[in-house]
Amino acid sequence: MKLVIGYLYPDLMNIYGDTGNIIALKKRAEWRGIEVEIKNISIGDRLKPRDADIFFFGGGQDMAQGLVASDLVKSDKGKMIRQEIERGVPLLSICGGYQLLGDYYGPHEGSKLPGVGLFPAYTIASYDRMIGNIVVESEFGKLVGFENHSGKTHLKKGAHALGKVLQGFGNNGEDALEGCIYNATRYKKRRDEIASDYKNAIGTYMHGSLLPKNPKLADWLLQKALAIKYGKEIQLKPLDDALEEKARQAAIAKFC
Amino acid sequence: MILGKGVHFLTRTLNIGGGSAAPGYYALKIDPDLVVHLASQIPCTIIITGTNGKTTTARMLAQFAKESGLKVIRNHTGSNLERGIASALLSHFPLLTSHLPDLAIWELDEAAFNKVIPKLKPDMIVFLNAFRDQLDRYGEVDSVVKKWCQTLKVVDPKTSIFINGDDHNLLALKDCFKGSVQTFGLESNKITGERATMQNKTHKLDFEARNIKLNGLTGSSFLLQTTNYKLQTTLPVPGIYHVYNFLAAYILAKKLDISDEYILNSLKTFQPAFGRVEKFDFGYIFLIKNPTGATQVLQTLAPELKSNDRLLLALNDNLADGTDVSWIWDIDFEQCKVQPFGFAQGESAKCKVFVSGTRAEDMALRLKYADIDPKQIAIENNLERAFEEARIGLKGRLFILPTYTALLELQRLLTKRGLKKHYWKEAT
């Protein structure tokens, strides 16, 4: 078995240690005998259907984010990502990546920056910097990470949050919600859409890196990727996650 | 000023700190213009800023200057905020103007630079690099450089500005300054910094290190090429990053008209600063603060590690370390394909690794994902106990890689055991 991880804009969107998520996905697949290829997709590159089995999209600096936003639209990569997500390809996007996949970003001045329109959410610039450790209750158990953002993201009606904030700010520091799980059928019912309830794209503000300390979420992404690629449920071999669990518990105990 | 001197004496006598920032803190509360009053009386002021290498560069330059007979004042204990400068001025400023220092060397961190520059009116400024560092404190690299640019716009055009020409982010500063700028860098093994979109144009350097030979932990040698002469140099501190620090110190020294003879002479006895490749009986201490610096340290260290050596990585998440530990995932452990990182030509890693600090578990996990067998990793949050355990049965050398506050803690431990002097008692 083989998985291709599509790393979106790794040269521009990688400033907050998010590469750890790629490392975690790669290692956790390889430890189970699954071959992994990392495909970097950046400005000027083309993206075709089935190019990647999982997408990862990290956070970047403000200037880089502007370049990426316009490339997503100009190169049609945004559209292609959406199309692949509708097919069930899993995606993890963090901070800037999460914002760019929403409806739009409203800066302090000037017009709205249109997003890819995957997540039913929009982000408004604020003057508060939301920095610190964050713990979230989710369907993957307690997730722990670190957030550092000033954009406030609001979920639209019918959107699913990734979880409830136990410690930290989350999407906007106001509604105690963090992140978003895209829900294909409930958000945009399309005529010929598969009826199944795919929820495979995740947006979140959690750096940390997120996946190494939250291996359940990492495995969920891998499992979804295998299921879509090979057309059947594939059970992942269990790993010894004692150290992962120790690090996760230590962080939760420290911050929550 | 008398009051500041009093606080300085008290903190040192009561042993509640090196006395490196507290007197300045109180003095600034009483007289906010203190820095300006005192600093403006010193004939020459040099500013060193950047993410990595400030302390080593300042220390080298101070040594060159002293060798040539100049009287130097500097904020030398890594206390590089405004109050560190005020404290240095208070404790070393003579009461007689006839004893004034000839030269002030101030290291300023990314943020303090913009605040202090307009007050200090320096004669020379050197920009070492701009790497991502403690994003929760300093912000993103782009915004750091942008603020430097704004500050430079109002600096006197007669000021001598020197820039690391290999760091793509810094090159943009050339256009922010009305006067002329000189650059330094390396012919090969360049550390190009954070800018993702590489510029194709190779930039012509005014000072360039060529034919660089790295000699393990003992140092390096290279040919220094300037626009009109060459100088063969042997550096007694290891790693590519120290070549950059030396170039910066050298250029400043030349601008001060210090002869090569003094420079090369004093280099022979150069001792790195406070936890920067510091050598002890048991091994070495290498401070790690950010991904680029830590990767550089590992690249220097990895080929030198032997199977009976040990590693102790101490990761804290206090304010001065950065509260976000995500950066450890950007350290390129994967690239160091040698022991103890588990890749040594089919041989499984033998070198034992200890992790400590407030976020020891995170560091252990990072190592696991760099293919180090978790069975080889001992976790002990308490640094004192970790340090003791790591030395039990130690046959080789112990390499300690602490973050900033872990380094301070180590200094106290080593002092307590008589393995090290109080850092403020060290000769400057």
C-alpha cells in the first residue's frame, strides 16, 4: 500500500512547526508498512484529481498568505482541492490554511479576500492576538496544541466545530468552539453527491505540532485516506503509543 | 545613578541574580533618559542585532578591541534589553570622565532594537540574521524585518551598516537605509535563512569566507576575501554559524582600525560565551533557541558523536524560551543521519539520550519521530536529576542542549557543584 501526502505550499506555509504533522503522518504510515510519498504543491504547480491521497495545509506569515490566496484562485487549485474533498479525500489545515479554505477573510482595511469556500466559515481580522496552549474536547478525545492567531473565525449555520474549547481561545475566543469538520452532505447538498456522510476535511488553529501528540486524529486521517484510495475499510495495525499518550497527558495536565 | 549602583551591589551580594538587569530596571523607572545621558558620552557605539549569534559576536569584538588597547563597555551577560544596557552603564560607568570607555558594544534583541536605536545613535550596526524565533514573543520574521526597515529609515546616513548578505530576508534592508551598506557571507555552506522564494541572483559580498574547512568540535579554517586583500583565518569555535559571527566581529574591528595581528592573536584564546559551545570536564553545552540554530548545532555535533557519548536535551516553555514548543518539529533531526539518530550504516544507535525540562515529553516524542528508539530515551523533567543520571557511568562525553531558561538553571547547578564560576564573575 502506498499513500501520497499532498503538502500544500510547504515553502510558504510552514512557519509554526506544522511540518511535524507531515512527519507524524509519514512515520505512522511507515511503521505499518505503508509506503509514503510527500508531494509538494506550491505556487505555479498544477494539481490533478488523484494526485494526493491526503492534503495538509499549514500556517504561514501574512505576506505569504496573500500570495497563496491568489494562487489558489488563479491556478484553480482551490477548486481542485474542493473537488477532491467532496470525493472524500481527507485534509488537515491549520491556522492560515484553515482561514484560506473558508468563505473569506476580512482584513482591517480593504476588501474581503475570497477563500476557497470549503469550510462554511469566515474569518475577520482582529486586534487581539490569541496566543497560548489550547485543549479541546472532540470526537477524537481531548486534543492539545498551541494557538497563535489574530483572525477570528466564525462558523456559519450548520457547520460542525472540531470541538469545544476547554482551555484557550479557539476559533474566535467568544463561542468556545474550535476548528471545523467539513460535512459534505449537510453543508451543500448536490444533486449527484454520494449520500454517505463524509466528514474528512478538518480546519483548526492548533499548532503544537498537532498530530504527534494527538495520534488518534493522525490515524483517522490515514484510515480515511486508505478507505478512499482502495475503496474499502482498512484496519490500521495498532502501534505502541505510550510516549504519545504520555506527552498528551502531560500537556493536558499542565494547561487544563 | 548612585541608586542604580546600590541595587546592583545588593542583587549581587544577596546572590539573587547576576545583577545584569535589575539595577537597570529600577534606574529606568526613576530616570527614563538614563541610557541617553550616559551612552552619549561614549565616543563610539556599536549595535549587534539578529536572532542568533549576538552574544558570541559581541564577545569576539570586545576581545579584539581589548587586545588593541581599547576600553570597552558592553551588556555582556546575554541581558540584551534596554534595562540590560542601563545596568551595564550603571555598573561600569566611571565617576570620572577621564576614565570613559572608548567603545560601547550593545547586543539588542529583535524588538529592543527598534526601541533603543533612536536613543543610542550608533556609529555602526550589524545585522546577523533573521530567523523565526519565539513567534509568541517576537512575531513573524517578515514583520521583524519590516520594523527594522522602518527604524533604519531614520538612522543617520553616516552610520556604517553591515548586513549578512546570505540571509535573503536581510538584503531587503539595503533599500531602507540612505547611506551605504556592506555585506558579508560565505562562498559555500551558506545559511540562507527563512525566505522561501529563493532569489536567483547571487549577491556580491564585500567580505567573504572561502575554502571553508570544518574541523569537528575544534573549529574551522577559511580564507577571508575582502575587496582588496586576503587573510587566512583559523577559528577556535566549531560550526558554520560561528564563521558568520566571526565575519561580523572582524568587519566591525576593521572599521575600528584594529590590525589583523591583534585580531588573529586574540582569536587564539577566544572562549565562547555562556553556554554557547561551552566546554566542561564532562562535555559541552550548546544553547538551542530556535529551529535554525538548533539544526546548526546538530549538524556540528552529529558527526562527532561516539557511541559512549550521551545527549541531554532540556526543553523548557517559560516566557524566555517561548511558550510554544512547536519549533522543535522544525529542527532537522532527520537530516543528521548519524548516531545517535539511528541511521549509522545499519548499526542501531547506542548513544543514550536524556530529555528534561518542563516539556521533556514533547522532546522525547520529537526524537521518537526522528527514529530514535524510545527505549533509548530517558525522560526526567527535573534538570538537576537528569544531569546527575546522565553522568552516572558516563564513559564518553555528555552533550547538553538546553533552551534559554534551562541553560540558566544549568549554570546554577554547575556553580553549586563547583563546576563553573558565577557567570557574572567570568572575565569579560
